[in-house]
Amino acid sequence: MTLSFHWFLPTSGDGRSVIGGGHNAPGATGTPRPPDIDYLAQIARSAEQLGFDAVLTPTGTWCEDAWLTTAALIRETSRLRFLVAFRPGLISPTLAAQMAATYQRISGGRLLLNVVTGGEQTEQARFGDHLSHSERYARTDEFLSVVRGAWSGTPFDFDGEHYKVRGATVSGELDPVPELYFGGSSPAAGPVAARQVDVYLTWGEPPAQVAEKIAWIRGLAAEQGRTLRFGIRLHTISRDTSEDAWREADRLLQAIDPAAVARAQEALAASDSVGQARMRSLHAGYREAGGSVRDLEIHPGLWAGVGLVRGGAGTALVGSHAEVADLIQEYADLGITEFILSGYPHLEEAYWFGEGVLPELTRRGTRTLEAASA
């Protein structure tokens, strides 16, 4: 099994502490490293040089627009792919298909799409979207049917509850057709993944919980006669020794203002995202009792401290390069083949992982030399 590793573009800002915001958490302002195009280009070039396959760019009102930002970075890189997050339902599906087709052509086939249905009604309302949680997933299902139909090469008609289109198509050939990434933990999300997407994503829950998710989605996909790949979204703190890595995790924890934790958790508790509720549950005991950095270790090497102030992905791989590689292998044994990673600051942590863990995985044969030099 060959594993793929992706990095993250911090389009809401970056710094040497955990940056809050995102997924209904209070947004970060005045970050030490603003998300200007020169800094993001520096991260993208570094990710490419280190051997990462792609970079994920988030979506929401708390960050820069993913389509525009990554399009500006195409000429800054030559091989790196861009995993562009977007929210279905906020634009026409036929227009989205056209945008993706254009992006594929001008980038030389380097577009991947991360479908974010949206789990926070407050943020969706900022976009003028007032559908319920289950209605949003039903709309996503129709949206992706139209997008795939428009990419088919034949004018596509669709008559659904949310969309009615006639002759949806795009100009020119897509080579390759962009792969669709998608995450969702609710009963409404699973069938959409099974029918529509190429890669199902989960946030970094402990391996036992991830195994349950994989089995669930595999079963739904099998009913549709389909096979999906699986990916996971995690932060990483990798150092030459385990002691150094946990010392860095403790530094990050000590820099988090308890008042910021309270504000973030109050906001995140209002989310109707099932995945966000699962993330919050991972550090509930620590929030109630407090304690040391290791009290947030919810599985050997898996640390839930990031989720105290950050919505979405809230766990980190922490340890020596070999220990982090061991935990990656544990997830890989469950069926995870794509790892989307990040760290604070994103530039420096890309080097820690890229120069420490990736060579270790290559040495073990988990990551082939062909993948490492692609």
C-alpha cells in the first residue's frame, strides 16, 4: 500500500501558537503571520520540495477564498496539487463544474476538490443559506450529480428537489477528472459519500473510532457497487526525540488562554456538525478537570490539545519521527491511505515532518521511492 501525504495552507493566518477559528470557533485576528500570497507561496514551494503530494486550502468566512488563493499559486509550483475546499449550494453546480474544468486545464491537471457541506447554521446564514443539516446533505448529493454530469462530455439534464438543469456541460476535455474528497459523520452524510465521492475523509479520532467509520462507509459504498479510498486530517508535532515533541506540545498548550478556550468551546457547542461534536468529546474530561499536556493524550501519540480552540481538525500526532511513523502505520493498517497534515507554524512543521517522518516511512517501504520523488 502506498500512502499519500498532503500539507495545509493556513489561509486564515499562521504563527507559533495554535491559531483558533474555523468551523464556528471565534476567528483569529492579527495573526503573527498574515496569509499574504508571498507567505502562502513559501509554504507551497516548501511542501512541493519536501515531497508532499498536495495542499489543502480551507473554505469559510474566516479565511481567504480557496479558489482564488490556489489559482494564484499555480505558477509558483510545478508538481504540487491543490485540494480546494468549497461549499456546494452557494454557486450553481454547472458553474462549479466549469470553474473546475478551467482550473484543471490551466494547472495541468493539478486540482482536487474537497466538498464541505457545512455544519454550522450561523456561518451558512452568512452566505444566505438557511437549509437544515439534512437538507444540506440532500442538496450536496444533487449538486455533485450535476457536476459529474457536466463533466461527462454529454449535455446533462437533471430534475431534482434543489436543482433543475438542462444541457449542463463544460467546454473542453478534463484530463484527469478532478477527484472528490468529502467528510461527514452524520447518518445523512454517509450515503452521499457512498454514491458520489472518491475519498472519504475523517478528522483524527482514535484508531478504534476511525475503524468504525471506515467499516460504515465501506458497507454503504459496497451497496452502491463502489470502492472508496480513505483519508484523515491531523496536525503533527514531530521531533528528533519524543521528549522534544511533547515539550513542544506543552509549549503550545501553555500559550492557550483559558478564556479563549471557553469562548471557542461555547461556539463549537452550538454547531450541528456530528463530526465537530465527536471532536469536542475527545477533550471533554480535560476541559472539566484541567491537567497536564499528557492528560490530553487520548491514544498513544494522539493529542487533543489543538481542538481546545480550533474548530474542525483538533488532534495532533506527537512524538519522535519513528513514533509518529508508527501511528501513521496504525491508521494505514485500518485502510487510511491519504494523510492531510498541518502544524504550527506551518512552514517549520512541514520541514520537521518532511525531513523526519517522510524519510522514515520511505525507509520502511510504507511510502515508496516512486511516490517520494513524484
